[in-house]
Amino acid sequence: MSSSYEQSPCSLAGALARLHVQAVQARLAPHKATAAEFPVLQCLWQRDGQTQSELCRSLSVEQPTLANTLNRMVRDNLVRKTKDTNDRRQVIIKLTRRGRELENVLSGSVDEVLAAAEQGLSAEEVRTYLELTRRMMDNLRQDLDQTPVVLDESLALAEEAEPTSTPPRPEEDAAEEEVLVLGDEYEVEA
């Protein structure tokens, strides 16, 4: 077990994920698509005509995040939003012609990034990495379900108490104090 956070498996996985997104972004940019849009496109290539709620569940993203991404995708002519004919409250997300036509190009670009990342690794090393990463993810999911252990109660933040009003000071103490600096000494005058 590593004691350095920067060298921990989870920290390195985060760094790998950021590099992966940067590499995917660089490959998709010439096609006017982004790394954030690619998973949405993948879902729609598998099953076109999904609601925003369905896409949120499939992608495990929050509704506001997906809403922003979808608005950019509409602007960039990758998807269109249409009212559900059975339920006018629902909006259906459908691929545009351009969105459908980009499937092979964008998927190929992402495959190139994965091939670059796995260069020099055997199939067995990739399988081992995937297995270990999934196990660590499962461990962290289980850990999130546990109550945190506080190792030093004195360092834990207490819940803030309700603010209390300070009682007024007696008249003789109410005079403002003035602090005079005299060299290295401090003197308080009342």
C-alpha cells in the first residue's frame, strides 16, 4: 500500500482518466465533437430516441450536466429534441443525420486513443488492470456506504451551534479600548 497520495492507485487512475479525456478531445475536435458528447452519442447509436431521463440513468450523470451537453449538441447539429407524441411533457433526443454519420469516424478516433493507451501492454496485463480497477471501484462503493471513522475527535468539525447574542458589557467596561504600540511592547488604554 502506497503512503503517497500522488502515487496511490486511485490518484493515478484519476490522472489517467484526465489524460484519456484530453486525448479523446484532441481526436474529436476536428469533427466538431467533444469528449463529453461522445458517451451521449454512443447511447443514441445503440438506441436512438431516448428521453433525457433515460440518458441520465444510462450515463450516470446529473440532469443539469446532461442538459448543458445536449444544448451544445443541438447547437452543433448532432442531435435534435422532439416532443413525445404520447406524452407532450417528455422530450425525446434523436440523432441528426450528421450525428448518425459520425458514428464510425468518432468511434474509430476513440479506439485509436485506447490503442495508444494500451501500447506495449499484453492482453493479460489489460485484463488484470481492468479486473483490479473494477475491484477497487467496488471497494470504494462499499466504503461510501459505511459511516466514516473519525480517528481524532479533536480534529473533527463540530456542527455549528446557533449564534448567541453577546450580553452588553457594563457601562464602566463599555469604553472602547485603544491599543498603542510602543516599540516591542503593547499597552492598552481604557
